Amino acid sequence: MRFLPEDEQRRMIAACFGRSDLSLEQLWMRYFALGGSLSLLELDAYLNGLVPLPRVDRDMLAHAVNERLDEVAGPSRAPYSHSVSDAKPLHGPLKALVDLLEGAHRAPPERLPAIVADAGRALDLDIGVYLADYDQRTLVPLRAGAPSLDIDTTLGGDVYRHAATVTRDGTLWTVLVDGVERLGVLEIVPDGDADPDDPALREQCRWLSALLGHLVTITTQYGDGLDRRRRTRRRGSPAELLWQSLPPMTAATESVVVGLSVQPAYELCGTVFDYALSEERAQLAMFDAGERTRGANTAVVSALAAYRAARHGGASLGEQFAAVGAELDGRPAVGGVVAELDLRTGSLRLLAAGQPTTQVVCRGEALPVTGATAPRFAAADGPPPVTEVRLESGDLLVLCSRGITETTDGTGKPFGRARMTGHLSRDAGDLPPEIARRLTHAVLAHGGGEFRQDAGVLIARWISR
């Protein structure tokens, strides 16, 4: 470690103090706040070269000046008594991560693409960001002039559907995630002779994807710049209320993966889902108002709020059911399910109201969950007996709103349970959020885009530890 000569340090501190726009009294107050014990006169004498100071006091004085320079003057700083290396990395993956973090600090959402481009340059990468629209049909580019990508027919869409990383024609494509929730994809083109199949590069891109996905989610919460890009049309106020009430579309622990999907995305009216995951259990819920009537959205949001309040308070399954019923007293009828899955044993316990569709997909075969059902959550007789089911590792639990089976085509023919179980059985090997996406899109296509009821589904896969 090299120590700076005292005279040189004093001269540079005095010069930086002259640029700080502080009075001597203000400088002394800052120095005193840092723990300095010398008097104002002693500080003045030091700055004028009349007396020496101990090294610790010189460094506190330098720090007081630097704090002020950081506020008003930028990078010119007073030196400390020993050399301090710049802690910020100058190149490589760490610089890319630091650039993302520092660039996103206090940045509005729409500045994120430029911040990503700067981070990519630290790795000699050109990075394009695509976000999935709310219908989950299209990957929308954040870079001006880039084309959108169809999720069902393009390479980028294939990467999104399978949460994968793929190399094609010198370009690396990887899914953009926040935790496990799919947000879109990254298109990554290495500069120069870099090999997109290099395992180290792929790992670095995975780090960037994870951090960037988190930043997308965080910045979307305090600005509309990114959210607006994901919308293809205006969302009605009932749908806006319900979307703000939904949890993330995907969540996971080592023992369970949860995925959900709802349609129509821009006219959602009366269906919401919820979940809470812990080490021991997954708590799951669906509330469905059935027909798209006036007040359906506020009724299901009230049910959701009552359920969450009871669950947060440690209420049992029966108490959660009762809390929802008490909240809905006198409101439009709301059906649904509250359930808890023991992640150690696969034991599922649930209470149902109305006419929900609950199924378990075991070894690729979709089977209905049968049990007592209350007419509605507000039933005067209280909750029905608890229905219990034992899942095997890899089984899927499926909670569907009535709109999945009851949505009709132009001739009045409903989508039906047989068609639903066929889709679930065929797609059972895919990721739960992808199974849910395909099912709601199939219902949307069957109904020709016209819905009398919302089509919503929550799918949970249990994995034995």
C-alpha cells in the first residue's frame, strides 16, 4: 500500500475544498459529523499549511470534501493518505452486472433498453429484449425497428414456450425470467469471434437474464413505459382491477411449480387466482363469479381480499372458507376453491363452492376431483366436508373457472370437459404456465373471441423431494 506524502495530500485537499463551495464552518461541521475532534482554528491552520494533522483526521477531512464534491462536482476528488483502487470493474461479466444495477438506479422504465445495451457492451454482446404481450401471443421488441415475434411459430417463441436457451446462426436466444416467471426472451449476438455455444458465455447470459428480468418487474411497478409496450389494446377498468390483484403468472419452489393463465386478457371480468408457497405447503385459491355481470369484478376481488387476510393470519382451510363467505354476504354469487397441498407428502385438501372444475392429471390422464361442494361461499350452512386427494410425484392439480368448459362456439356447443381433459392429457409434460397458456388460448379460439364467462386456469405440479 502506497501512502501519499502529507504535503501533497494537504495541497490537493485544499484545492478540492476551494471547488466545493463550502465555507470553512460548513466543512468543519461535516468533518465533525464524521467523528473529527479538532477545532475550527486547527482545520484552518492545516489547510493553510501552518500545522500538520494526524493521518486519520486528514482522511476524515478528505472524506468530508469528497461527499460535497459528489453532490455538486462529479468525479474530481480529494486524495486519501493511502492509495485506494477503484472498486468498480472495468470489463467483463461483473462490469455488465454492475452497469445494469447502477444504470437502473432511479431510471424510468423506458430507459431500460439503453441500460441493457450498455451492459451488453461490457461483454462484447449486442442484446435485444423482447417482452411477451398480455395475451401471450407475441414477443414485443423494446428496440425500435425490430419486428415482433409470434410465440407459437418463431424460434424466439419456441425459446419462450420451453423456457430454453438455443443457439442458431451465431445468435444465442434465452428466456427472460424474473425468478421462474417468463417475461420474454433475449436475442444475444456476440461481437467478433466469440462463440455463442461457449458454456461460460451462456452462463454469463443466464446471469444477465435473471437480473434483467428482476429489473423489468421492479421498474414496471413504478412506471408505464414497459407495461404500455406489452399491451396491444386498451384494458377496461374491471380487467385492470383484476390484473392488479393477480399474483405472478408463475412461481416455484423445489417441490412445486405453479402456472396460471386467464382470458380474455383485456376484458377479464370475474375470475381471480391466488397462491402462497412455503417449505411445507402450497396454498391455492380460485374465485369465479361465473357470468360476466355488473359487479362481478368487485365481488371476486372482495373474496380474494378476505381469503388473503385469513391466510396471512394463519387461518385454517375451513376458516378461510368462512372468511370469504362472511365477506361476500349479500354480494353476487361467487364460486371457487380454497386448497392446501402438503409438499412433503402430496396430500391435497380442498373446499369447493359453486361449480368449479378441479382435476388431477396423473401419468398423463386427467381425472376429476370429486367431493362435497357448497352452493356458494356465502352458504348459511358453512363449509362442506373437506375433500382429500393424495398426489403422486409429477402429478398436476388443475383449478379451472367455469368458462373453460362452458364457453360456447358460434353454434352454441360448449368447449366441454372432454376437450379440456384432452388438452391437459396431451400437454401434461410441458411447464405448468405453458399448459395453462395453451388451454386458455384453445378456449379463446373455440369461443371466437366472445366470452360470456372468463376462462381461467391454475396448474400446480407437485414434485416429491
